[in-house]
Amino acid sequence: MSRPRGTKRKRDDEPEMALCAVCHRTFDLSGVGNHQVLCRENLRVERQLAEDASQARRETAGRSSRGRGRGGSRRGRASKEKMPLLRLTKAGTAPRRDTENIPPAAENEFYPQSNDFFPDNNAAAGPAPQRTPSPEPEPPCIESAHLPSHFILTTYHKHSGLPSKIVPLDGPLPPAKERPLAVGFNPAKPFAPFRVFPDYHFTSKCVRRAESEAQIKEELDALHNEVWAGPCKLTIRTVKDMADSLAAARRMAVQFRQTTYRIEYEGRTTRFRGTHEIQFSFRDPWEVILHWLRDPTLVPYSNWFSARKFYCHGGETMEIVDEVIDEPYTAETWRQVDDELPDPFADDEHQRPVYPCVYLPIHIWLDKGQVSTKVKKHPVLMRGLWIDSVVRNASGNGGCALLAYIIMPPAVRNADRRNLSTAEKEDLVELQGLAYHGLNEHLLSSLKTRSHRGETLRFGDGVRRTGYPGIEIQSMDFQEIAAWLRMRASNALYSCPKCLVPKDWLYCLTRRFTLRTPRAMAKVVRKARKKSTKGDKEAVLKSAGLHDGKQILWGFRFSDPYKAVSYDTLHWDEGGKFGRHLWVYTKDLLTRMNRANEFNECMDQLPRWRDMDHIAAPTTIEFTEGETFLTLLKTILPGLVHLLPRNSPLIRALRALQQFRMLVGMHCMTGKRLALMKQYIKAYDLACREIDDKDFNFLKHHYTLHAPDDIRQKGTSNHMTTRTGEGFQQEVSRHYKRTSGVNAEQQMVLIDENEEVMAQLDMIVADDAERQRRAEADAEDDGDKIADPVDTTDAPHWRLAAPNPKVAIGAFEAQMRNSPNSQYFDGFNMALRRHLVHSHPELQLSYESVIYIQSFRAIHVEYQSKVDWTGKRDILRCNPSFWHRPRYDCVIYNADVDPLSLARLLAIFRCTTHAGRSFDLAYVQRFKNSKWRPSTAWDGCRVVDPAPRAEFLPLEYVVRGAYLAKASGTATDHYFPLDTIDDDMFLRLNNID
């Protein structure tokens, strides 16, 4: 065929060209198909935007004409407004509907094409549902016009004279409390009493490293003999010089006293009869309290009066939604003590105290700990509950103080029970009780009179107040509680330290029993002592589960020893109901069914998560740590449910215990959560009763009943748990290893003094350096205040981490075809371009536009916790080889009308377009709700199925991470979203405020 006249002959190497029917431009024939697809998408989006703009103009004109009195119904096609995605506008804030910056609709489930969520003019919506305010006292008069949309209202006790305080929750949280800089007794020499700074620095290093005298001597010899470069600036030349400097420094802190405590015991046998002496080293607890009260650096973290906190909604009127309990000063006990103390604003002048009266609640922790294979030590720790928990439960200034080590007489320590007669064993137990209670009574004696009369002093803020100490919380295991309260063992007829529940009723969690009080228990002891025979006396004492003796705190004011017994999640839950009972029962059941190996395989397949141990074969391991038991309780259901019969009561019991443990462990409690906790206790009780071959008649099961009251009276459980003191046992073990073993307690308290005073000096020296830095900065600024810029934008609530090199989109697609999720990346290039065309039409993106991709292996997501409304952070992984194994975490994102949508991260990347604009996106596999259910569907059970294809998700819609466990024993893939990984997830997935 002849070539048409006027056309150019095509060369053999010239590519085939074609004309685009949309934009009428000529392109390479091999890529014109993809080009035309994007052209049509761009054209469709432009037309849709133009139509929406035209419709908006018609609606505006219609409203204007109706405003001029022109009635009639609106004509034309009804507007279909796009559903805005829920979006976190900044880190730590609650999700809100963004109606201004909404991505346009796309052919993607993240962007619905139409939505009727917003009624026309909101006319058909009707009035918004009103929340019923809780029956609380009248709130203070606050101007509603200035109230945030939701906030925490704190109202202080009337004796304080303090105004109410509002903490907004719909914006940036208030800045953290700034601690005043510490000042030593010699501001010119903050390192005093050391002569020169090198002396202090060298001593601090030696104390922190726990160096022995031989090591210190070796270093000093090397320094003074110029083994190291340059002359030595130390004035300390020997170990004795350092010891003298430390002795002078120890006067800055509360020092230990030495005393000899004597017990005159007239036993029934000659073995233990006689005088027993104990060399006792102790700190006066009142001196420790004074040290804390006078410390100006602790003033911002101290609370002198009780208060009530409320979660409120603002707007035109203030609405109290619920009461909030967290620190002990927000609970009932402190408020009741404040009511009893003298009122500084009383109408009668004669009843007004000279100085404000404040309650000084104390936390006492006692426990025995193994410091070597053969030696146990028994420390007594004290904390001040008026100090915020962030300081009180940490190490350093304002944290726990070691008061003493409880020591038994040599006759008790050296006795072998196996070779004692019955009478000698009775004498041994009685002598142990006398020593234990005598030492503790001597230790706390300085607080007894002051709890009644108080003591006036100048506090760290310069105000004189009268303080009344009282022991509000006792954290101990049951063996310690029984000794402390002079009660009988756990197998006694009445063994509960809180109430008089009979032994045969310990299984029942739905019935209340008479509470113990100091007056009632003292009456029982007096009645028993009036009996003429030993048998009658023992019968009276057994009727209340007591031993003959006076409890230490009976003579104290504001110190109820039975109310102070507190719920301990470590011993009652992790090491109690679950670790010693339900887990043991589950292991035995799996062994009898010959399915333990299947369970272990399922547990090994669970994904990794932060702060959770990965337990590969739990049935083969003997556990001793509470955290391991807690992790197993949180993750046990997905690997167990398919191995048990349908509607298994064990599954329901474990689930109810999970729910209870998640709520009882929260650091912020509300009235609604306490009510839910009681429902979970009831569900746990009913499920346990259906397990026929397991006896739940034990004390730790019963004590579950007292958890809600303990929280309401003394604050959340993190202030009561023994876990905060368990870390000190490691210090005790370390101190013991540095002693000679002879009179070890006296050497250990000296080591504790040295470490405490050097930590205090470290803070003073560091604060002095900070003070100088601020002074120099002020001098450079010449006193000018720096103003914020006018144009400020909210920072994103995510940060990308662990970057890979930036590559072109084609190279990135080729790389991902070799990844573990390669099946989802076919057509990635075209899919991303379609997504950008719909979400950012202003780019005018074509198939030929250059796009660069920089992928990341991790993302840090900031979010606002639903537990206490503070900011939290998730670190999510999207890594083909994280610690030599693939890890692709899941997320919760806001989409459509469901704020709890789930997806798995397949890739995290930042794409840069030809126009120079960058977008942070995630390539995800969505999950949708499944109709499949396990053989036993537990309360709150949710099952999701993975979508067959992947989609793009802008990172601004990611809320936080999620944990999905794969269901075992099924032909297709199903996943359980676990709500037990942390407190926030539990509240989110169960829709609990």
C-alpha cells in the first residue's frame, strides 16, 4: 500500500504512537491506555467538582429567596454531601469531624461516593439527645462562655479556700508542672560538704557504680601517682577521706538511728524463755515526713487538701458527666478526714484553728525478699500519698524511703521447726509475733501522738500548717497482712482482712458481709481475755479470725488498719486468681485432653507487641513473675477457644477476669467504669460457679468483691499494688552483696544513706548548672520575651521513622514484589496515581508525571488516651525483618461512620510528586466484620476478615495501633481484635467512656 502524500516515513526504531481521545495529545502506544484512564479520572473529578460548586450556588440562592419570604419546596436534584472522615487534627486530641479539609470522594472504600449522614439544614435531625447529669453537688459558678467543649473540673475541699480548676481536653494539655531548682545549704558551693568539685564527682561515680573499698583505693592510688595524664585535682587521698566526706554529706538527709530492742518473754518452755535483744536500725518516719514537707522542689507535686474531679461537657451550659478518681486526694477517705479536721472558715471564731489543718496520708509497704539462696531480708518502706504518684512511685527525691529492716531475735532465726515440740512451736510463733509487732510499734511510735494532736510547721511553700499523719494504704501479701493485723492464716474460719466472711462463703462474690473495724476487733480481744479457759478464749478469737494481741494502729487516729488493707493486682490477680488457680486448672485440662501442644503452637504464632512478653510454650514453663502471668491472661483466649467444648464456662470465666483486670488496673477511674467493674465481677462469679471440677472457695477469689470499694475510698490500684515496692528488693539484694554478711542490716542502711544523699547532691549540682545556663541565656536575650509566630499550624500527630532510600515509583514497585506481601503490590503504580487524582485533583497528575517514593519501617503515632485523656504514643512497625522476622502491625483508623476500622500496614511511605508536594500515606489491607463466630463467643468478641485487596490510607486518619490475633482451627483466615493489650484499647473497642 502506498504511503499517503505529505506523510513522513516511520523509522524502524521509532515507537508506535497513539492519540489520547481525552486530552488529544500523542503518546507512546505502550502507555496510552494507562494515560487515558488517568485522563478520564481527572476529567470526571473536574466535572464533579464543577457540579458540586454549581449545586452549592443554587442552594445558597434558594436559602436567600426563602429568607425573603418566598416559600415552596426546593427544586432540583438534592445535594449529596460527602461523608467527612474522622480525623485527628493534632497529637493527643480527640477525633472530630473535619468539614473543611475533606479529601474528595474516590472509588475507594475510604471515600464513600455518597452519604445521607447530614440531613438537609439539619431540620429532620431533631433535638440532640441530652445526657442525664449525675446527681452531684452543685458545681461552682463558672462563666459558660469561656468553657471548653469538654474538660476536667477540680473542686477542692471547702477547708482549702482554693478556687475550682479547669483542665481543657479539646486542645493542648497544660504544660507539665515545673519543679523549682534545688539549692544546697551553700549556694556558692552546690557540691558542699565536699571541698572541691572533683571530690564530689569522683565520690558520686564510686557510689553509683557500687565500687568496693579495694577498687576505690586502686583508683585513688593511680590518680595521685599520676598514672593517668596530668596532676590530680582530688583532695581525697584515701578511702577514709571519702568516708569522712560521705559522713558529712549524710547529715543532709534523714539518718538511721541505732537502738537495742529488748523482749522479756515468759514462755511455756525453757527454750525461748528469757530476755531477747535485737540491734535495730531505723529512720524516724516523722523526720522523713518533715524532710518531704519542707522540700521546696516537691511543692508543685504536693496536695494538701482533698478534691473532687469531674469530667464535664461545656458549651452554653456546663454538664457534669461523671466523677473521676485517680490520686488518693480525689477519693473518699481523704475527703472524710478533711471533714473531720477543724474548719478554718467556721462561723464560731473559737472553733477556727490558728493554722490550716491538713491530712498527711502514708503508704506502708512490707514484704520479705530473697537476697541470696539462703538469706531473706524484710524491709519496711514508706511513701507520702500527698505527693503525686509520678514522683512518689519513682526513684529519687520524694520517692519511697527505707524505714528499717525487721529482724528476728537470734533464738528465732536459729530455731529448726522440725526438731521442736508442740509447746515449743507455740512459743516460737508467739515470740515471732512479739518481735514483729514490737519493732513495728517502736518504728511508728513518733506518729501516734501527732495523729491526734497534729504538729505545726512551715511547709516548703512558706505557709505554716498543722499536719496530721495517718496510715491510709498498706501494701502487703496475705502472709504479711495476717502478721500485721494479728490474724490467723488463710485457712481460718474467718480469714478475710476486710470483712467477716465465713470460710465456706469465700466463693460467693454477690453477697456482702460485716466489715471489720478497730472498735469491733478490740471488743473481741477484750471478750476473749475474760474467758477463764484457753479453749473458751480460742473459740472467741477464732470467731473473728484473730490472735490474742493488740493491733499496732488501734491507738492511731485517721488510721483504720482494716480499711487500709488494699487491693493488690500483683498478688490477688496475676499471682492469685489466674496464676495459682485458673491457669493451673487450664494446664491440667489441656493435659487431660492431650491438646497442650496445640495450645503452645497457637501461642507461638501470636504477633509481637510492645510491653508484652512473647510466650512460645506456656504449658512447659513454671512462672514466677506477675508480668508473665498478666501477659498470658491477656492473650490466652484466641489460642484456647477452639480446643474446648462449645459454650465453655472456662472461656467465659477467663474473659470476665480479663475484663475485671483491665478495669481494676486503670490509673483513672470513673463512676461508669466502677459500675461496669461490678458487672464484670458478677459475670466472673456466675462463670466460675459453672466450672464443676474447680473449687473457688479461696481468699484471693473473695477479695475481688472489695476492689471497687478500695478504689472509691483510696484511689486507683496503682497506688496500692505491691509492684511499686518489688523493684526495691533488687536494691536490697545488691546492698546485701556488698556487705560482709555479719550485722548486714547495719551495713545495708549505711549504703542506702550514701546512695540517697549522693542522688540528692546530684540533683542540686545539676540544678545549679541549669540555673547558670538560664542566667546566661537571659543575659544574651537582654530580657526580651520571644513571641510565637502569628501563622501557626497544628503539627501532625505522626512521625515517620527508620527510612529507606528514596526511589522512583517503578523501582519501589519492583522492590515490593519481593516482599512478604508481594501479592498486594501488582499495579501499585497505577493505583497510587488514581488515589492522588481523586484526593488531590489540583495536581493534574498524569501517567507520565514523575513520583518518588521513600518508604519507612516504623511510624510513631501520638493519640489521646481514653483512660485519662493524656497524650500517648504508639510505635508501629512495618518491617520485613524486625529482629529477623517479618512484622507488619495493625492500626485503628477513622473512616466512614465507624471510628474503629482496622487495617494492617503493608507499606508506609512518603510520595513526592512532580509538583514538589509530598504526602504521607500507608498501603493497608483492610479488615471488615465477619459473620463467623468461635465455638464460645465471649463477651465483647469481635471477628474480622481481611479484604482481598490493598488500599491507600492517609496517615492523618490513623488513630493508634491495634493487635489482631489469628483464629486457629479454621479453613479461612479470621482474626480477633484483642482489647486487652492496654487500657486505652479496652475502652475503645468496648465503647466505654
